[in-house]
Amino acid sequence: MKSVWLIMLVLSSCGLAFLLFRGKVPKGFLARFGMHLVLSAFAIYALNFSGWITGWYVPLNPVTIGAVALLGLPGIGLVLGLQHVLLA
């Protein structure tokens, strides 16, 4: 099972790298993406320690921050859903 996840990680990383380096990156992209990362980390931190959701904890790591940065607040729902499906 771990080999399937590793293959998916490698393929998706190669696909992402291809998309990023294929075309011209717009001006200010990295600054905007960095701001999204910071706001995503703050949103996860606030959610974990505010008490809005009891009994759930969203880990604060690069994978969850990246998912929330790319998907927005529905990314938090995705992470919680994956935790429920994979850890239950």
C-alpha cells in the first residue's frame, strides 16, 4: 500500500513541476502564494486552538498548509475528511 502512495506522490510531483516550469510564471506569483501559505497556517492554527471544532485536530505541517493554500478553506474540510476515512 505504501508503494501506491509513493508512486502517486512521485507522479503528482512530476506533473506539478511540469506545469510550473512549462509556461511563464506571472509576476508576483511567489509573493501571492507565500501570503496564501501564511494565511493558511494561521487559519489552521486558529481552528485548532479556538474550540470551533471539538474532538478534531488538523496537523500543522507542510502538507496540510499546502492543501489549504491551494484549495482555500474547503481544503480544511478535505484534510478532516481524509483523517476520518484513513484513520477510522
